[in-house]
Amino acid sequence: MFAVKITVVKTEYYPELVKDVNMDIEGEFGPCPFFKEGQEIIVKSIDEIPEKFCSWAWGDIERDVALILFGAQPQPVLKNPNSMYSCCDEGLRPVIFKLERIVLADDNN
């Protein structure tokens, strides 16, 4: 059985862009509160958003997770053809994810 390991590679934050927001959030706004660099999430199905996963980020990467989960090789330029990079495209604080197809141990053995 296959699954997808989602690793948070990078969390960005652009305070110079926050100054352009039409709200007073500069002091209380920062990097994405859902993810920390190095965090790993295992996804076995795309039927549901993983627990405590940001729904906006899931909306951005769900298609890529499905591609990896179902055997596609979407970025053949990577050394591991069973992986790719994807991101949450929130412009002020985007998150970069590495998606990797992994083999789960058979529970019946």
C-alpha cells in the first residue's frame, strides 16, 4: 500500500508585504501557524484533509498529493521520481512542501 509523506521544507514570511495589508495586523501576523519546518504528515487517502492540516494549504496541494499517491511521476527532473515539491500559495506567508510516495508495511504480515 502506498502513502504520501508530506514534509514541511520551508515556511516563509514577508513582513514588508504585510505593511500593504488594509488592516492593523503587522504586530500579530507572522509565519503560518499551522506548520513548522521539518514537520512530517503521512497521507494514506485524499478523501479527507489530514487532521490539523490547514484547509487552504490542502486546497493548494491536494492535486499533487493525489498524483503522487496514484503513481504519477510529475517532476522527472528530481533525483527521486516518486517525489515533488508543492506549496501553499498564500502570498504573505507561503509554505513549501516536499511530497514523497512511500510504501507502507503490510499490516497482514
